[in-house]
Amino acid sequence: MMQTEGLAVSEMSRPGAGALPDPPGPSGASGHVGTTSDAAAVIGESGTVLGWTSGAQELLGYPPDTVVGRSAARLLAEGEDPDPARTARIADRCRSGSGWHGTADLRHRDGRLVEVDLRVCAAFALDGQRCFLVSGRERTPGWTVGGSVLDGFLTRSPIGMAVVDPQLRFVWVNDTLERFGGVSREQRLGRRLRDLLPGLRAEPIEAVMRSVLETGTPVLDHEYQGWSWADPYRPHAYSTSFFPLIDANDAITGVCYMVMDVTERWNAQHRLRLINEAGTRIGSTLDVSRTAQELADFAVPRFADFVVVDLLESVLDAEEPPPWPPGTKPAMRRAGLGSVREGCPEAVVRRGERVDFVPPPHDARYLVEGDAVLIPVLNPDDDVWAVEQPARVATIRKFGLHSLISVPMRARDTVLGLATFVRSRNPTSFEPDDLRLAQDLVGRAALCVDNARRFSREHTTALALQRTLLPHVLASGTVLETASLYLPSDAANGVGGDWFDAIPLSGARVGLVVGDVVGHGLTAAATMGRLRTAVHTLADMDLPPDELLAHLDDLVISLLDENPRDEATTTALTGATCLYAVFDPVTQRCVMARAGHPPPVVVPPGGDVYFPDLPAGPPLGLGGLPFETAELELPEGSLIGLYTDGLLRSDGRDAESGMFRLGRALARPGVALDELCESTVRLLLPGSHTDDAALLLVRTHTLSADRIASWDVPSDPAAVADIRARASRQLSEWGLDELVMTTELIVSELVTNAILYASGPIRLRLLRQAGLVCEVSDTSNTAPRMRHARTTDEGGRGLFLVAQLTHRWGTRYTGDGKIIWAEQHLPVTDAA
């Protein structure tokens, strides 16, 4: 684990071959060359140049082929008087491992003198001969660094350096490399890297060195994670560069490499990668519990060996966390659990169970005000732990839990819970940098949990609002059976604006409606409620389907004009669709119109399924376009289905394919209506779905003749008594004697008004269905008005009395006049 970035190794004269100055005294460099920009050479003991680098060529101007293999003495300046005794002393010092440094005048190839600071390392063996590594640089006026400074640079340099022979055996190392690996120079020399550091993946590193030996191409900044005897419990990261040593024959005689410890940089990058990866792994859904579990799954084993995530119960219930009294612990449940051991045996509390864990000696306020806690060495013998967490102390001892980090989960000033990370199998204790990483992970997860909590709360609120606005009991009775099912979209998309209804109308008729509001969430649900209320109001006016949709369209346009800047409401209203139908059990006819909504599906008894050719009409809110009606005959036992397009477009299918599947699912005679409704929805939407779906099924029945009685009324006040008597006899035949008195009064009032104020022909009809309906029809378009007569008035109390005696009353217009009707509740014994 050594690096030689920028080291220029070459070979210069042997110590005794030229006139070198006297050594200035013992060097503290231990004979190790460590500069990274000097010219350098390898010189044999005979004084022959064995290696020459580009740095040496740049300094003296000699290319390698003019120097290598020749004596280094000729590089000395002319007139230099060598002193053999001094040269011998320098050589002896280098052989002993002390090294030498000083200055010398060298001759440049162009003839000029170059004053050079020289450094000679301790002798080493290369290919069976003793060699010296010599480095130097030109002395300049600005070069004032003394030898002691250079010695200190070599011994305290953060760069580790080494030279290996073709067999990858160490022949020279510097002090820094000794410190990096925790292996002395004596142990390294003559041995390979893989023999020295068994925990290091030496094979890839040696493979790189072999590549440099074979190709001669340097390799720069090769990063890897390694192991060191100097720090055996913590992984380190190193950046290494490799350079070939080349002799005069261009043969590679070894590799020089340089190592830098880049653990801090590597750890920072690793933390950044973890945080970035956490952004893609945590918060993949808008589910609070799943998000908590994703944090635990991500942190094990990347960061910790055992992780628990505890959330407040209010957070799991998508509620705002309430304040808790001082001295009490909040109600929390375990939402996330992860371990390197199968089954998480370290856990004292399992997922979904209540938990009260906070690291001692903290109390509940720690979740609100506390900072992240780092316990590098977890001591189970600590009295505080033994007293406050005895069950967990037993787990600490059993599984060797030795280091802990606890981080309160808070987001947007909201307390969410607590995340705890523990190490056991990983022998490395948590450090302050790990604490910052844990805070980043928990902070990211806390935002996801809070987003999920907020969405769940809104989704729950919207769903509750929508279910409140949808009918709880659909109109039904002797004339029809109803079944319905509303299926909200997946939580990720929110509640939509699908709605349906069956509205009792006058004359035993029923209004059937289904609609779809664009978008999801509270706005869509609230908008749906407004439209449903409007349809109810318009239906009570007994408007035909096309007129009802026209009025509803006008309402939507007025709502859009109220606040055009309300983007959510505008989106929900624009493009809303609706289908409205009125079924008359007496005539067995159904009149319907639609505003951009899919047509109904009809299953006649014993017939083929079909979708009636109903004019589409524009969606609501466009305005200016008419709506058209179509009339169908629905025999006894016909099945009609009203639905929203979310039921058709599952799994990316087109509407036509969905309609075919819907028709096939409904064509199952003999199946109970409720079962048919539920099974159809589940069949068409078997899995997740991105849109709401609603289905309203109605099986029609005819109002039989024995439940209908009608008479023509002459335009003569004297006929009132006879008509009243006929009505009384009919009620007796039906067994409704309890209603005879009130019915006589109602018949008298309505028939008398028709005779006095309307035009003939006049007709009285009684219908016995869920209630008793009394209808009087005439050809006039004038509607009666109920008055509140004063005590001195002699008249004006008739309709007031009708309103008091009946369940409801009203007027509806027909193509040739109007009908005034009044409905009474049947006696309890006859209500069925």
C-alpha cells in the first residue's frame, strides 16, 4: 500500500567515481528518497548508470540512451578534483542504510554548469547487484530548503513510496509506508505484498504492477480499500500510482509506486453515495410503516448490524402527535426492524408492538428536544443501562452489541419517533462521522414518513368525506333492486371524485345517476359532493334528464367563474362527466341523457348484453352545447349497470376492451345482485389501480296492475264526492284503512283545485309502492302555490293541510300538462 506519484527514478554516478563534496554530517533521512519532482537515477556500485528518468534528462539534457550503461563520472563538471576517501565514506554510509545528501556541480549537455542538490538513498539490491537511488534538483536563488528540512519531508511525508523488482519483491521503502502498513522495512525487503498483509486484497494490486512491468504504461490514482496491521479494526482507502523503471536497453527492471491514504475522502464519498442511494430506496411509497421498514432495510448491513425504528402511535394513525405530560413516555410502536441475523433475535420488541425505548439516561423530552446520541462503546455494566433497560442489557451481552447511535425522527417541527443503529458483528465502533451520516439518513427518512403521514391523513379525510357524501342506502323497493360498490384508487393516487345515486321520484319513479370528477384528493371529493347535492335538488324538481344536465352544466360554469384562480377546483370541475336516467315502473320505460360519460350496460332477461346508443353529450363545464335524451324499454327483470371509466381502463386497457369485459362479467343469470356487483369489480380490477371505480347495478321490476288504480274526473265539483268514495273503497281493498281519512282529504283538495283552477281532462291515480301516492293530472301548466292563511281568511289552507298530512308533495310537468302528487307513508305492517 504505497504510492510513487510523480517519482522520477534514474541512475547516476557511483559515490566514488566523481568528485563529490564532503558529506555535511549524518542525515536524519535514513537514506530514503522521497521527493516527488526531482530528477532521479539508479546507479550501480561500480558507478555505472542503470536507470535514467525524464526528470534527469530535463535537468542535464542527456537522453537515456546516451547515459545508461556508462559511468556517471562524466556528468561531473570539468576540473572537479574527486576525493576518493570522501567518496568511500559516502558509499559506506549509504551501504549501512544512513543515506547522504549535499551539493555538486554537474555538466549540462550544452556545456554549462548546473549546481545540483543531491540525495543518495541507502543501498538496495536490484537483479543481484547493489544499487543506489540518487535524486537531485537544480539549486536556484529561491531554493533555500536545507537538508534537515528535506529529511523531515521524507520522514513525515504523507506519501508512502516503494520500489519492487520484476518478481514484485520489495527492494526499497520509505518511513511513511512503514506507518501505513504497520510492517517494518526489515520485514518488507525481499518479500511480496501478499506475504505481508493477509487482510489486504493484494492480488488486484499485484496484477496492476504486472501490467506496468509488461506494458511500461504508468497507472495513476488506482483506488482500493485495504487493511493494515497499524489499524487492523478499521478499513482504509488508498490511492496508488505505479511507474516502470527502464534501463539503457529499454528493459523494465522494476516498478516504483507511491501510496496515499485517502480514507477520509473515500469515507466522504461513501457517505455521499449512501445518502444518494437512500433517496431512491427510502420513501418509495406513501405508507408510514413501509417507509420506516425501508430505513431499517437500507441501513443493514450498509451502516449497522441491527436497526430499530420506533414511531409514535399517532404518526402510524396519520394523526398530529399530541403533546404528552412531563415525565410520561409517549406511546410508540415498532415500525421498522432489521438485523444481519435472521429473524432479528436482538430485538426485545417485535414489529407492531408497543415500545418505550429511549437511550438512558434520557427521558421522553429527548424525542422533542434531544440531539442524536453516539455511544462509541456500549457498556452493559453501566449502572444506568442495568437499571433502566435490564432486558436490553441481557441482549447486549448475548449478541455482543458494542456501539450505538440513536437519532430522534423529526420533520417540519413534528416529532415522529426514534431510529437506533447498533453494531455487533462489525468490530468498528461508530465515530462522529457515522453520527452525521445517521442524522442524514434519519432526516431523509423522517421527511418521507411525514409526507406519508400527511398524505395518509388527507387520504383518510378525503375517503371519509367521500363515503359521507355517497349514499348510505340506495332507493329500492318493489320496483327495483339496487347494489353498488365504490373502490377508491391506490393510496399513492388519493381518493377521486366518482359518485352515484338512486333518487326516489314522484309516481314511483327512480332517478339513477353516476358521475366522475377529474382529479384526486379533498378537492375532488368536495366537488363531487357539490355536484351530487345539485343533482338531488334538480331531481326533486322532476326535471327530465336533458334539462337536468343543462342546469347542472350551468352550475358548473358558475362555480368555475367564482374563483378562476383556484386551480384544484377548476381541474376537478372542468371535464366532469355525468349520466342521469329516470325509470318508470308503470310504463317500464327508462329515459336517460349523458354528459361525456360512458353509456350504461343493459342485460335484458334472457337476452344479449348491449350498450345503448345514447347521444354522448359534452362534459360538464363546456357550455353552449345541448344534451339529448334516449328512451329504452326495460322489461321485468332487466339489469342496468351505471359505472365510471375507472372500471374500464385497468392495466392500461382501452375503453372498448373494458366494456366487453364488463358485459361478459354481468351476463351471469341467477347470481345475487350484491354478489354480482362485488365480483364484477374484483374481476375487472384484480390488483392495484390508479383511478377510482364505481358500479351501480339496478334490476328493474314492473309495478303490477293490482297496485295501480285510476279514474277520470269530470270537470264538475259535484264529482268530488264520488271520486273520494272510489278512492276510499280502493284503500280498503288494499288493506290501508288507516289511510282512508287522510287520503279522502288529500283527494278532495287536489281534485277540487284541478276542477276550479285547471282545465280538463282531469285524472286521479293511486299508486301503492313503497308509499301511497295520490296523483291528479290536468292539462294546465299553472302550478299551485301553498299559502299560510291568516286567522281571518276563509280559504287558502288546502295545500297547507296536504303538506302537513303527507310525507312529501309536489308538481311535475308533462308534455300535455302537469301532475300534482302527494305521498304518504304506508302503515308499518304494510310497508313491505
